Amino acid sequence: FLSERDITPERMKVVRSLNELAAARGQSLAQMALAWTLREGYATSALIGASSVAQLEDNLGAVKNLSFTDEELKKIDGVLS
């Protein structure tokens, strides 16, 4: 559940930064998030909340690039910390 008060300028800055990193990887933000969740076998599955066929197809595109460079992981950690 996401309320309007949760959408702060600081959180939007994080989302925009992560979106830029995803675009640099040739992925949507949803695809990068799924790839990050599934990286290196830390998780064997991830639940997605697709509400349309288009969202499901986008999410499935995550499997095209599941690996991250050390630099990408450092950038993600930097944005999230």
C-alpha cells in the first residue's frame, strides 16, 4: 500500500536514480528490481504484482540480464543508503 504522503521528494530522487541505472542496463526499473532480487541465487523466486499482460511481459524481460557488475551494485547501494 502506498499513500500520497509516502511519495516524498527524497523517495522520488531515489526512484529516479534507480530508473537511470536500469536504463543504462537496458532494463525497465521493474526488470532491474527483479534481476537484483534474483541475483547470485540469494532468492529462488520473486513474487510480482503484474496487473496486466503488458506488465507481466515487461517483468519477464528481467531474465535477459540477471547479472550485475560490481560497479552497478555499488551504485545501487549508494542510491539506497
